[in-house]
Amino acid sequence: MIPTSHYLFLAAVLFTIGVIGVLTRRNLIIVLMSIELILNAVNINLIAFSRQLASVGGHVFAIFVITDAAAEAAVGLGILIALFRNRDTINADEIDLLKW
Amino acid sequence: MAQLVDLLHPYLLATIRVVVAFVILSLIVAYLAYAERKILAKLQVRIGPMRVGPHGLLQPIADVLKLLLKEDVVPAEADKIVFLLAPIISVVAVFAAFALVPFAPNFIITDVNVGILFLVGVSSLGIFGIILGGWASNSHYSLLGALRSTAQLVSYEVALGFAIVSALLLASTLSMRGIVEAQASRGIWFVFLQPVAFCILFIASIAETNRNPFDLPEAESELVAGFHTEYSGFRFALYFMAEYTAMILVSCIATVLFLGGWLRPFANTATFDFLDYTPIVVCAAATAWCVVEALRTNWRTQQFVLTLLALGAAGMTLLLLVPAVLAATQGVFWFLAKVFLFLFGFIWFRGTFPRYRFDQLMRIGWHFLIPVAIVNVIFCGIGLVLWQQHDWPYVPALWVGNLGTLLVAVLLLGRRS
Amino acid sequence: MGEFGITQTVLGADEIVLNMGPQHPATHGVLRVKLKLDGEKVIGSECIIGYLHRGVEKIGENRSYMQFAPYVDRTDYVAAVSNGLGYVEAVEKLLGIEAPPRARWVRTILAELQRIASHLVWLGTHALDIGAMTPVFYTFREREEILKIFERYCGARLTTHAFRIGGLQYEIYDGFEEDVKTFCRDFAKRVGEYEELLTGNRIWLQRTKKVGVLTPQQAIDLGATGPILRASGVKWDIRKAFPYAAYEQFEFDIPVGENGDTFDRYLVRMEEMRQASRIILQAVESIPSGPVMARIGKMIKPPPGEVYHSIEAPKGELGYYIVSDGSTQPYRVRIRPPSFVNLQTFDTMVRGHLVADVVAIIGTLDIILGEVDR
Amino acid sequence: MTFYQITFYFFATVMILAALLVITRRNPVHSAIFLIVTLLCVAGLYLQLRAEFLAAVQIILYIGGVMVLFLFVIVLVNLGVVVGQERFNRQWWVAGIAALALLVELGVAFYLGREGLALPTAPVEALQPNTERIGLALYQNYMLPFEIASLLLLVAMIGAVMMAKRR
């Protein structure tokens, strides 16, 4: 049996990696992928606690998180395509105008 | 050491089953290609492969040898690692899915309580093999083929999923074994309760496996060969294998969900118990065919191969005469028989239909199949409620639901034309 | 794909140029088509031809009238008999002679058999382009029967050189009538089979109806002839308008279409095969006796002058314009190939359709590159 | 080392390595491949935690759906444009330090709260049969959030279509 704290620490590492990705990468697609990493870290936590507390609530919330991730990916990628079409770039630091 | 044996012990039997299933599957895949060529030839007033072995029976082996010995070309500026990895992903995904297929009550590699979900999930990983292969080839034809393929697979997976859901509603379990057992206890295959869902599943599986009339990703007259245009030799063989194995896999899913898996036709009627002897008849017929052919041909080597085959088939026949063996092979025999029926359908379609255009294909998927599949799930639920809470008889309640779905389908078709 | 490949990414650009051919399974030989695409929609096209140019017309200026006849077989190589017929009749017209009736009857039979064979090739490959792989095997089976008749008659299957200036070189072989009748009897059933496979097929209808529409006016303006013109609803057939060979002797209908789309062209060609079979049956019952060769000299030396003679080849109006300077060799030969002229309608047909339809439209044009490029 | 421990450490190691590769690869396709590996490892962890249904959902939805979408867009959009471009933006070192500080903070928090985490773990069977339990919870206790989630999906779908549509 693996103690819950192991899962929590693993999730924390994954979370941090995701955060670093979001903060440092220029390519918006990879930024979106880093967000997926963060969401997955959250899910690991939820499931680990769910097991420890014998409650199904964690599973349900993990499902909601996955739903959210799907919605986020769809909208995010939609925005990205629109952006690429208009600006010819998907680099975060080149998209620095509020209006064009 | 003892610890290691303890650790591995529960997995030993499973490993043996995996190996057996893998070997048999590979053989079936090889001979499926042969069967396709022969059946198509029959449909097209040709004779098909005849040269290698009697009636070309050794052709698959020659084909495999040829593909293995061919040069493995990697296009210039291709992403080499991804290019090499992609076909492996395809093959692994589809073979891994077979771990969950219940061939017979005594031949299930593993049974998981979310079996069908896993099966669909794992097999859908094969899509990465396609899109990565198309991308890594650094060729526009490959890329366009891969994009088409992906769009098609994603679209039809939705309809496929809903068709599966209506069968799951009837079975009220996700376990593959449980689904077959539900059909056994009801005494009726789900195809007779949910014919519309069965049709949707069949159409969607043709699209999922990129077969005619939905074989756009490989539309020879437009895109040369689709995502695997740049592949050759062994890697092409892997894609080829993945494609044919996927065909077998969707047939297995349909068999389990709708055609009663390993159940014999009329399994609960004693009058039809004579059907239990069908395996013997089939093997005996194979023996007879080999003997007749061996007598007809003048070619030594062919006679030799045919004699070997006849001996093998005769041995099988004798083995099956032992009641215990006959009982043990029943499940696998009927399961494979139904799967082959499906595969024959796939091949027949290929010989018959022209190809849809891409926009038409998408329109059928999104504007027709998916709405009908969703409506079917709803009506199936209504049927079940009528049965459980309003004491309707079981079969008519579900048939009312089917009629409702058909009505919607007709309305949709009418609106379209 | 080189310089004519997809010039920009799939998504970024509004217009992309896609190059199809000359090495492409669906372009029926060495046609090269440059398509201007907006997404998957075709907004313009350009046909680039000449990959199969062999200078047939120029060769004609350096051969005697008799020697040139085999060369015309090699323009439209799936309808060699029709090409030969047009050429020998043009030269006969130039000489002011006429082939004897028996020869004209046999010419009609062979030319109509060739029409069926040519349409069969078209049907098989057209269906194959649209993704039905089986019809091509059936149609080639029937075509084989026709080619066998040709072979028995003149020893060649494809580039037959069946006729001679002034008539036929060979008397028909024993059993010719029987062979032809047997073929026509079987063929009636077989056409029904093809129609069963395709005509009512939903997918076939969806792929062909309203695809590549050509209005009657457009068809006339672009000079389209043959099934393409008739499918647009214009009842024009050289066999009726300027009868040649023995066509005025037989009863047959000219099928016309209504919408001028790919499906109508399919129906028109199917019906033409039936009508051809009808003509053959009438002709084979009534072959007159007599010689097969008119009396012409050993040396063909037409008087100075010019002649234009055209026939209804399987693909449309096939015309020969021959100028004679009184020597043994033509001064100028000009072939009006139906495929070449019909190919002009391609751009009109293809605009606004999808890339997948381009394949269907090339198929429905029934072009032979040997004839387009000559 | 029990079987559970072996699998846990295997999945954990592979997951962390793949996640690191996700954020460091130059080519988005490679990043996506490593993200798929990461997600597969997460699915493995779910299985280990006896959350079979969630593992299946992870594979079908996350990997078979979201990641296919990602790859589709990547393949559609760039093609070699990124090669030779700067991978990280200018504040990468600031961000890195901040994120590491976050990790340290989380570590310290876990260390301080270790007694709370040392609660006795519930028996494995407590959440079985998994699928039925989740289904009941979703359609009874969490009915409203479930409906809201479906609305969210609808909105996202329309939004995505509007965004990607060609004007």
C-alpha cells in the first residue's frame, strides 16, 4: 500500500512542472499542454484522497475536472486557431497588443 | 526467488493466454488478407492468388516474407523517431485491446469491470499511430490522409459510442463477460432487441476501420495511399496488420455486444442441440476438400502441402470427436464463426460500393448517424422504463423504442433529400 | 511535389495550388491539372497537356495515304476502329469514291462494337475513380469478347487497322455473324448488371448527381460533342446529322440527358451502349453480299483539294481535315479529336466543386491522352 | 518491494520524466507525445488506486479525445515553423525560481501536516463496485453540478466552433 502522502508529493511535483511550463514557454500550444499537466496533478490528489477517505466524491470531481479540461482544450485551441489565422503566430510574447 | 514466483504466479495463466491469442490472431490477420483477396476475386470473376501453395494458401507467408525483406525507407527530413514509432503505436493499441475480448467462457485473457470502456479507449489510441505517422512522413499526401483519417475516426467514434451505450443499457454491466452472460440469461441476442443500434454500430465500425465505402483516407484515386504513403517494408506491414486487426476487433465488439459472443444460435433450445456438432462437420468438410483437391492436382509439392493440411484437419476432426474437447471448443468456434461472418460483410461491401466524398461522409456521420444513435439511446431507455415500471412485456417494450428511432431516422432522411 | 506542391500550410492561406498529375492514378494517363483551391473547394483549374505528343499530324505529311492509316489508330487507342473509319472515309471522300455496301455494313458493325468497347473502358475506370472497384473487372470481361472478335477479324486487338481505303482488306471470317450475335445477346443482360450495381446505388447517385453540370449553351459554346453534349440535352449526333458508313439504314435512338451532370452523362453512355447493340443486331442480319473493296488504283493519288469529314466516335465528333496537293502524300492532315475539345469543358465543370469531384469529372469526360496530345 | 510499490514508483518516475520533457521539447508534436505518456501514467496510477472507471475515462476522453484534438491542431497549424525559434520567454528564470519556491512550500506544508495524512486508509473495497458508485453519486448527490458541467460543454462547443470558424 502506498501512503497518500506519496501521491500528494507526486502531484505537487507534477503541478510545479505544469506551472513552470505555463510561465516559461512561448508556444501557446505547449502552454495549454502545461495546463493539462496541472489539471492532472489536481486529479491525482482528488483520487488519492478519495481512496483514503473512502468517499466517491473525489472521483466525481475528477470527472468534472476532465470535463473542464475537455472544454478548456476545445475553446483554447479554437482561440489559438483564430489567433494563428489573424496574426500568423502562436507565440505568447508576440501577442502583446490589446487591440489590433 | 520464491518471492518472484509468488509475485508472478497470478500472471502465469494470463501470459499463456496472451501468447496463444497473439499467435492465433496474427495467423487470422495474415489469412484475412488472403481471404479478402480470394473473396474479392470471386466477386470480380477472377481467381485471385493461385501460385504459392495450393490455391495460393501459402500466399500470406510469402507476403510477410517479402515485406520483411524489403528496404525500410525513411523519407528525407522525416521526423525519424516519430516515423519509426507511429506504426508500433497502431499495432500495440489494437492488439492490447484484445486482452479484453471474451472469446469463450474458458478463454478470457482478463475481465475488467469497465471492460468495454477500456476496450474502446485502448483501441482508440491507434489514432495516434495514424496522425503521427502522417505528420512524421513529411509529405503532403500523408498529412492530408492522416488529417482525414483522424477527423473520420473522431466523428464516427461518437456514433459508435452511442450504439454501444444502447447495448450496455440492456446488459446493465460494462464487463465484456457480463454482457454475453446477460444475453445468455435473457435467452435473446441484443441484435433482436436493438436492431437499429446494431446497424449504427456496423456502419460506424466500417468507418472506424477505414473500409469501403468510407475508405477515404486511402482513396487511391485522390490521395495515393493516405497516411502510410511513405511507409515501406516492415513498417508498412505493421500498419497493414493494425488495420486488419482493427477489423477483427470491431467485429469482436459487435459480436459480444449484439450477437451473443460465444453463445450458440438457439443456445437455450434443446431441439437445436445438434448444432453442437458443427465444428466436427466443418473440420470434416475441410479434410474432404483437401483430399479432393490433392487428388485433382498433378503438382507434387501441392499434393504434399494438401496432404499435410488434410492430415491436420482430419486430426482436428478426430480430436473434436472427444466430447470434452468438443465442449471446450464450442465457445471459441461460435465466436470466431460470428466474427468471420462480420469480416465477410466488410469484404463484400468493399467489392460492392463506390466511395463517399469527404463532406458526404462527414454529413452522414454528424447529421444522420449521431442524431439517430442519440435518439436510439433515449428510446431504449424509454423502453426499459416501460418494461420495469409499467409492466410491459420485455421485447415489445424495446421494439416500441426501435420503431420510434426508425421514425426519427426516416424523418431525418426525408429532410435531407 | 516540388514547386507546384501545396505552397502554404493547410490552414494559413486562403488559396492553395494543388498539382494533380501527370503521375496520378486518377488522371487517366499523363494529364496534368493545376487546381486553385480555397480549402477543399476548386476555384480555378488549368489543364496542362502535351506529355504524350508524338506529332501524329506531322508524320501524316511524310507518309503516303495508305501508310498513314495505322498511325491514326494510335491516337485514341481504346477506339482504334473508329479512328480508322474516320480516316479512310475522309480519304475516300477526297478520292470521290465510295466503299461497296458490304464493306460499309461491316464497318458499321465494327465501329459500333468499338463504341461499346470504348464505353466499357470508360465505365470501368470511372467507377474505379469513384471507388467502386468491381465494375472494372466486369466491363473488361465484355470488352475482351469484343477484342476477340476484332482479333479474329483482322489479327489485332487494340490498334486494329481494320479498314482500308476503299473498303476492307479482309472478308469477314466464318462465324463472324454468330460471334457478334452471341455477344449482343449476352451484352443486353450484362448492361442490366452494371445498372444494378450503379444506377440505383445511393452512393453513386450522391457522387455523380449535380456534379460537373454543363448547361446546353455552355456545352455548345465550348464545342463539346458526343455524350457530353447530348447529356446536356442537345440532340446532336453525326450518325443522324451527316450519316456515314451505313447508318442511314438502321433504326436507333439518340439518348439525351436533362441536367448535364455526371450522372446524366453516365446514363447517356449506358443507353448508347444499348443502342449500339441494337444497330449491330440490325446490321448483322442484313449484311449484303458483294465485294468488300472498291476498285481503286495501287497508288492513291487524290486530286489537289481539301476535305473535312467527321464521324461520331465514341467520345464525340472525330474529324479529319486533309489537304491534298496532288501527290501521294497529304499536304496537311489535321485531326479534330473529341477528347481534346471536350477537355475544354473541364474548367467550367469543375469550378465550385470539391477536390474529390475533380476525379469524378475527369472520369466523366472520358478523355484519352493519346488523342488529346496526338 | 511489493507489486504495488514497483508499479507506483515506475509510473511516478516515468510520469515526472515525461512531464519534464513536455515542457522542454522544442517541437510541439514531441511535447504532445510526452504528454500522452504522462497521461497514460496517470491512468496507471488511477488503476492502482482502484479507480477503474476514471482510468477508462482518462484514456477515452483525455488521451483519445483531448490529445487527438491537440495533435490535430498542432499538425494543422505549424509544421516546422517552430524549429529554430527561442523555446523559452525572457522571464524564464524568474518563473522557474517562483515555481520551485512553490514546490518547496508545498513540500513543507506536507511535512508539517504529515500527522493529518497518516490517517488510517480505508479498505480497498470501500469504493467497489466503482462504476455503479460513481454513477449513483453523479445522478443523485451531484445532479446539479453534472447538469452545469454539461451546459459548460455545450457552451465550450459553441465557443470553439465560433472561434475556429472562417469568417
